[in-house]
Amino acid sequence: MNLNQVTVPSVNVEAATIFYQKLGLKLIVKAFPHYVRFECPNGTATFSVHLVEKLPKGDGVYVYFECDNLDELVKELIAEGIEFTELPKDQSWLWREARLKDPDGNQLIL
């Protein structure tokens, strides 16, 4: 089995598109204002955003993106104006991660 795609909800797909392009995802389907789909820079999985009237309550969606150069990428994203809720840190579960939220509050872990 292979992961095809993950889709997250958004109340503003255009704002989410700008955000995810800053993260380095490549836009492959643009159906504003309802839907966009991206290719990840590595691998075969894709990532999409779809329009909703109302965001889910609670913590929402958690999406993990893997990268080989976490510290360097975080510095680049901060320079692009991306805000992090947690800077890169070694975790007890044996990997290093940084946390941020997209414009709709979806939890992203790099």
C-alpha cells in the first residue's frame, strides 16, 4: 500500500495555497476557491486542501512532513515569514522535529 494523498480543510484555500507553496510544495491542481493539490518535493505522495464552511473543533489535523535538513529549512521558512510554534528539537521518540500551524490551524510537524 502507498499513501496517495492527505487532504486538509481550509476556510481560505487561496491563503493556504500561498502558505504551502512557501513550505516548498509544488502546486499541480488549482481549482480556486474550492480545492488545490500539491506534489511533495520528494516521494510520490500528494497533499491537498479543500474548502469547508467551518473548521473542525479541537486539535484538528496533524500532518508530518519529512525533510533531511530540518534546521536549515526552518531558518529559510522563518526568513519567509513563517511562524513556528516549536523550533527544531530532539524528541524522546528519537527524531528531531519542529512544529507550526497553517493559516487554518492544522498542525504541521517537520
